[in-house]
Amino acid sequence: MRLLIVVAAAFGLAGCSGPTVPDSRAGVGFQDYSSYLHQREAALNSGAPGPIAPTAPEFSTQTLGAAIDAADPAGGVGADGVATTDPALGADAAVAADGAAGDPAGAAVPDAGDVVAGSAAISDEQDFGAVAARETIASDAERLARNRAQYQVIEPTALPERSGEAAPNIVQYALSTTNPVGVPLYKRSSLHLTNADAACARFASPDRAQEAFLASGGPEKDRKGIDPDGDGFACSWDPTPFRTAMN
């Protein structure tokens, strides 16, 4: 009886015992963590290369263009995004960035004498070599003939007559005199009843004053009081420019 009790107790203890708990330092399917640390340290000390993370290639327009050319050998948009060539059309047929193919046969040709620089036309008329290359003696003669055909000769006409009473000719009077300004030739009264500066201020110009002076009896008489020194020249009028023009 006592033996049966002992055997029953042994079976009870065996049934209550759970499964063995693995070492928490070891992972499932891996060695324990301590062994991993030892192996890692040994690998670092021995100089063995560790895992290298992949790096992305450096971006550049050259690599992009090479990739596009490799993907589309027939041609397309270049690496600079502006234009490239189409082998089917030839090296001179450019494909614009907007997709419109160039037409060398219908392209605009600049006029002779213009050098296209960007969007502006610069004349090369000052370049002797460029002009001599496109111009000939025959073309020069043709140009001269066209200019002569457009040349017009306008015959001079008579000067219009001055309306109203004819004023004295001050040019003719200047050329008829020889005395310098300020040298008296004509007698004047010592009594100056009129201020010469105030009298001259009434005229628009010295020429008008000289005309009025001659029309009122000058140079012998000075009825307007504008030639007080008696040189025959009223106010600040000077005959020198007219004399110089004739020499």
C-alpha cells in the first residue's frame, strides 16, 4: 500500500513539471548572445570586412544622359533637356525641347550682311573681309545706278518779298562801313534828352534797333537817341560778323 502511494506521488510530480525554459540570452534558432559577441569581436580584431550597406549612385546630367541614350539609342531629348539629333534625319536636324523637329531646308536664312547672335542680328558692314566676300564690282555699279535714279535736284527759287514797307538793308550798310565800333564819325549833341539804354530796350534785337536807326535818318541823324557816340551803329549792333563773312 505504501509503495503504491509513493509511485502515485512520483507520477503526480512528473505531470506538474512544465517544459524546460530556454536560456533567455539565446534566440530562437541562434546561438546564445554571449557567443555572438565573442565571435563579432574576433571578426573585428582579425580585420575581416563586415557587411556594407548599398549606396545610391551620384546624380549628374552626364549619367542621366548616358542612361537615356542607353534606353533610347535612336535619339531623343539630350541630357541638357534642350535638343538632340535624330540619326534618321541627319546630324543637322535638331529636335527641339518642345518636340518639334527642325527643318534645315525651310529654316530662316539671315540676310546678307547680318550675323545672327542669339536673337539679334548684328550688321557686318564694317567688316571689310565680309563685305568683299559678297559684294562685287557689278553689284557696286548696280547700287550706284539705283542711287542716281533716286537723286533729285531741287532748283533754287527766289526769296519771298518782305511784306509792308521795306526796311533798310543792314547787311549792305555794314559792308559799306570800315570804322570800328565806338569810333565816332557823326556829330551828336552833348545834351542827352533820352536815356540810350532805355531807348534800346524797346527793340527786340540789335538788328531791329539798327534798322529803325537807319530808317529815321541815321547814321547822320540820331532822332531816337540810340547812337549817342556817333559811330553809326545803334545800341550794341556790330557790323564785324558781316564784314568777316565777306572776307
